Amino acid sequence: MSDMRALLVVLALQLVLGVAFVVLIATDNLPLGGEEGDAGAAQPVPPPAVDHFDARAAYESVRRQVALGPRPAGSPASRRLAERIRRALPRGRFQAVPGGLRNVVGRIPGRNRRRTVVIGAHYDTKDIPGFVGANDGAAGVAVLTELARAVRPRRLRSSLVLIAFDGEESPAGTPDEDFEVRGLRGSRVAAPRYRGARAMILLDFVGERGLRIPREQLSDSALWRRLRSAAKRAGVAEVFPPRTQSAIADDHLPFLRAAVPSIDLIDFDYDCFHEVCDDLSQISPRSLDAVGETVLELLPTL
């Protein structure tokens, strides 16, 4: 019996340590491969000074999306995800996009129902075998849907429109020079309908470890300054450094062309861009948290 008791104690200890290990990973408190100061690794993402955004729920959303596997526009997995997003967004509905695709649109009324702010993210993944798009697709959607849960309508001056874009990625085999013509399909449909919006905030590569998002060159400079002020209030100013990265063709372009002040939150310095390594191991709950808390600080000012 003594041997049996010893074995049970060992098994119980292993179970406790295993659970603790999983919790540490999920909450970014374990220094794995480059979040918390390994030599030559990215700088860590600071914990926010506020706590209104549910980072664990956002991480779980990324996990559930990745579990669906590749989600190219129009695929069965993408359509299943669209149904999930529709249920997650207030007043969720579909907006038809040519080619049998569909955006998912939600709305949260603010104090002024005529003023509109748009937040967007794309939910399709690049049509590459084995590509699950944890950062390039899933992270932005996770922040989008958790913002919908966290925002307080009474704090909003403007009404909030939340859009999950379909068909951001161009179809397989499309040359890079044709991306703007054959990609951005969902945002090209949505933008003309929100021509009078006060602002558009795009969430793209927002989940990677060591997140740093400089201003994308085409992003509206005045709106970006307001974002950085919001990040400072949230205690995560380091995540949005005072420098500019090169112009990026993304879902904010159709809104800019519709004269809507727009910004693209994207850390394009990402080694797994359109590579199969863009999986759950790349995602940091703390990065999701920093972006979510910053946008929550920004929205009441718009």
C-alpha cells in the first residue's frame, strides 16, 4: 500500500505541475522562445495598466479558429467560422460579397447614432496547404469579437460598426501585382457603404509574441496619434513605437479611398507571414490584450 500511495502522490504532483505549465503558457508568464527576454529575442509586451479586455477569451478564440484548419475564402471551414462570428457580433448579419463570399457585420449604437466608427478584421486565410493563419486572420478576428463584448455603449460618442471581411486574401495563384484587384474583396464592398464614417480601425497582425506596431505609412497620421495616446493611457505605449513602417496593401485601402480616416494595426515584421509556421505557437495573450485595451481606450474619443 505504501508504494501505491507514493505512486498516487507522484501522479497528483505531475497533474498539478502540468496544469500550472499550461496556465503559465496561456497567460504569457512562462518565458518560451522569445516573449520574455531570451537572448536575441523580441522585447516583451508590457502588461496593460487597465483591465477591461478579456485576453484569455481572445486567445481561446484564436485557438478555436485555428482548430478549424485552413480557412480560404468560400471554403466550408470559412463558412462555419462566419456563422460563429455572426453569433458573436451584436446584431450580426451577412453582407454579400461577389463570388459567393460574405462579410459579417455587427453594430453597437452609440450616443450619436448618425456618427459611425468602423473596426474591421479579415477572417479568411491564404490558400496555402496547411496554413492556419493564427496571426494572419485569427488574431484580428479574436480582438474584434472580444471588443464587441467589452465595449460599453454608453461610453461611445459614435455608433460602432464591426466588420469581419471575407476574401481579403487573393485566390491561389494570383500574382502579387494583382493583389489589390483580386484581393481585398470584402473591404471593397463594405467601404462605399460607410463613406461618411469618422474613422476606420483595421486589426490584422496583432497577436504575435513581442508585438510592436509602428504606423503603417498610409495610415491617417492624426488618428494614429490618438491611438498612441490611448496606448499610453492603457500602459502599453511601447507596443506602438514612434516610427513608420512602409505602406501595406490591406483592408484599410478601400476606406482611405472613400475618404475615411483609417489606420492599419499590423506588425508586418513577422517571420511566419504566409508560412505554415503561422500557428498557435506564435500567439501571445499579452499582445492581444495590449491591442484590445488600447482600442477600448481610443473608441470613446472618436
